[in-house]
Amino acid sequence: MATSLDLQEQEQIDALKAFWKQYGNLITWVLILALGGFAAWNGWNWWQRDQAAKAGAMFDELDRAAAAGDAVKAARVFDDLKTRYPRTAVAEQGGLLAAKVQVDHGQDDAARATLAWVAANAVEDEYRTLARLRLAGLLLQAKLFDQALVELGPAQAGPFEALVADRRGDVLMAQGKRDEARAAYESAFAAMDDKLDYRRLIEAKLVALGGNPNAAAAAGSGKAATPAASGASQ
């Protein structure tokens, strides 16, 4: 009986040896790849958390500089932030904050450069649109109308649709293109939430150009009721 068991064990060992000889290298590499992938995933997550923490500390420094009205320091910290951590959310937020400080101190050229960076590099579409919207405003003040319209072209984040149309109307009005400006204000009025006070300002611009706010609102409601339009706005 013992001899029979010994023979069975030996057969199992021999079969295991044969199996390992045939598939051992493959199994080893699969395990190495799996463990390596797991380690890489953990490393990537740690690296992201580390980058976010360091970028957050720099943003806090930028925020303090902005609160103190130190435009020079705010610009310097933002320059470091966008150089070291350009693909983080705080970099785009820092750009908008730095640009505000620059505008407050009459540094419009510097603010335009800062906003242009955010418009080109921000991770989120909403931040890119907001940067383009503010940049178009500065270009409008500088009477660089064509450039302002160029910036507004790609500004398409849904939440800012009304404000983008309103800013486009301002630029077109400054160019003397009354009909096009009226059409832009109509779009802005239709897209703006009727509970917001800012809608009254758009209404005043529209009326001054001979537009009909009620017709614009009705057109906007009809567009919203269209399934294709509703889907496109999501």
C-alpha cells in the first residue's frame, strides 16, 4: 500500500515538473506583469496625490499674495505653478486668480497672457471657456475686436452659453455691426436664466437695438424643447 502511494506521489511530482517546465516561464512573466502593473497603479496614484498636495500648497501661497494685493508675487507663484504642475486643477484656478490681481493693478497685458495660458492649457472645458470669456473682455477694452471674437469662438461650455453670446454682442456692437449684435443678444437673452438679474441688462441692450425680448425668449424655449437641442446642451 505504501509503495502504491509512493508511486502516485512520484507521478504527481513528475506531472508537476513537466507542467512547470512547459508553462513555468509563462506563469512567472504573467505574475511579474500583474504585480508590476499593480505596483505601477499604486505608484501613479501616490504620484498624483503628491502632485495635487504640492500644487495645493502653491495655490495657497498664490491666494495669500492675491489677498495682500501683491501682483508681482502672485505672478511669480503662478509662473512656478504652471511650470511644475500644469495639468492640475489648481493651475487653472491659479491662472484665473492671478489674472484678476493683474487686472486690478492695471497689468492688462500680463493678465491677457495669463488668461491665454489658461484658455490653452486648462484641463476642464468650463475653465477654458471662462478664461476665454475674460480674455475677450480685455481685448474688447483694448479695441482688439477681431481677436476678441476669435477667443469667443471656442468658448462653448454650456453653463456660460448666455455670457459668451452677450460678450459677442458687445464686441459686434463696438464694431458697429448692429444686426449681428442684436442676434447675439437675442441668443444670450434666450439662454439666460430668467431668475437672474443680469438678464435685465441683456434685455435693455436688445431693446436698444430694436429687438423683441419676448420673441427671443419664445425662440429659446422652442429650441430647448427640441430633443436634438436638449441633447447637444448636455
